Amino acid sequence: MTAIELRDLSKRFGSVVALDNVSMKFQKEIITVLLGPSGCGKTTCLRCIAGLERPDSGDIYFGEDVVSSKEKFVSPSKRGIGMVFQSYAIWPHMTVFDNVAYALKVQKAGSEETERRVKDVLNLVKLQGLEKRYGTQLSGGQQQRVALARALIYNPRILLLDEPLSNLDAKLRETTRFDLKDLQSKLKTTTIYVTHDQAEALVIADEVVVMNKGKIEEINSPLELYKNPKSKFAAEFIGLSNFIQGVLKEYDKEQGKAIVSTKSGTRIQVFTVGEYVLNESVAVMVRPEDVGLEKKPGLEGTILEGTIRARAFLGNLLDLIVDVEGIGDLRVQKDSTVAYDRGDRVFVHLDPTSCKILRSK
């Protein structure tokens, strides 16, 4: 079911088009991640939903209710939202308890109710025992949890998160992703989460909205976006990808078989679906982990020779740059238990089932 719907939403800041006629639906009780580079419009979209920005045109619905249109604008305080900002915005002169209880005090909730609800939400975000600490006495991760508890204290119908983990160190950011996902699965709160971090989006999201230059590039599940992106931009932004430019020389739509020829004449076999035209310029996409690598030939498919130009040890993986004859550099990731070194002569295998054709624009 639809929790929020945007219809033809546009927003400008001077000559800059932040949102360009955006329409989309956010489903109830899931985490939808708005993902894209800086300036793509994701935070502007979130702020319009919150009521912190008024769109120049278009409508916003919460369920069946209009909260923003040409004729109507519902204030943020009456939209039933909880919001966590990138800066957390907790009050340093207040204790954890007072920060979290502030919204209830504004609503004039009784002291017993306030005590109970604050205790419950602090337990939920794993801050029990820190009620008397002040904001200046908290770590970044604890401040983030206080901001989250404050947003959740009055059971909002919509939870909005604007890059809430960006100020945390890498290790804490990684573990907090799982905590947020687990928390949302318990609460079933409709959540919209803004980030430019692709790994964060893949871990947290039930649905990802990839944005670019104020428009929606693609909407899909994390798995489908990674395995079967519909655009080159989405493929570039989600995970690591190799793109091999070429021209479509053969295409059997019924069999899903295609041959792409590179500028040097190298022919790459691909299994694909879609509407393509012979001699159309395309890009063959293959993920680094899907590139086969051997020290001697013998695999089926497109076999090419190359030399390892660069090598990085990543613990469980070797991250390699292979200079492939007829193609150029390919990024390859392999199990670090296999010995590959700079200068090694290798054979590259491109499995047709792991290669995707995308229009090269």
C-alpha cells in the first residue's frame, strides 16, 4: 500500500533545478532509500516531504490526504513525521532524557507517561543507563541514537533520515546500518532514508530510488539494481562495474544472444534481453567479481589475454587491475588465497551470462 505519493514535483533554487517533475510512490512499512550523488535532489525531495521546503509545483499525498499542493500546505508539525538530520541537532545543554522527552513535553504529556515512553524508546535504541548524560558527553554513535530516539518518541507515521550515519567512523557506520535495519523491521515504520553511500543503500533498503540531476533514474530492489540495472548511470552508482564500449554486431532477440564488437575488433558474447538495433553503440557491463581469471586458458566463453597492472590486498579479496588486450583496463576481484601479482600474464574469461548490455549514453 502507498504511504506517500509525489505527483509532478518540481523545485528550483534560482537557476538550479533541484527536482524536475518527479513522481513516485513510497510503500508502507518499508525502508525506501533515495540514492545519488551530491546535488541530485534527494535531500530536497526529503525536505519537501517533511514540509521544510515548499515545492514550486506538484502535489504530495500522505495516503489519501494532500499535504502539499498549489492550494494547500500542511506545516511540518502536523504531518506526523519524525526526522533525523545529518548533524543530529541534539541540545548539548540537555540530558539524554530531556532531549528525547522534549516532544512529549511540548505535547503536555504527563510525567508518568513521559517517563515510561522515554524508557521504552531508549531501550529500543540501546541507550538505557545514559539518561542523565549531557550531549557533550556522548560519542558520535550515541548522539545519532539520541536523535533517532527523539524522532521515534511520539510514534511518527513517517520516519525521515537525512544521511544520519555520515558523521560516524567507518566501523561504527557499518554496524549501525544493521541496527537501523533491525529497528525498522521491529517498528514497521514507513521510512525514507537519504544517502550517497551505495553500500549503505544496499544494506538498509527494501527499495532504492536512484536519482540524478533532479530526476529519477531507476527504482528497484537492491538485488535487481545490482544484478540487472536498466541504465549505465545506475550501474555505475550501485557497486563497482566494468564498462566495455562497443557496437552491437549480432542480436538474436528470441534466443537472447548477442555479439558486441569493441573498437579494436574484439568480439564479446552476451546473453541479454531488451530492444536493441544492430550497429547501435552499447556498453557491456560486468562486475569485478564476475570476471573469470586464470593463469592458463581452458574456460568457455570470451577468452582474452592480459597482464596484471595493479594489485591491492583487501583481506578476503584481491583487487586487481588487468590490462586486457583489445579492451584496456578491467577491474577484477578474486579470493585472496589465490596468488596473483603485478606483472603476471593471465587469461580473462567473460561469461556471457554475467555480462549485461546497456545503452552507452
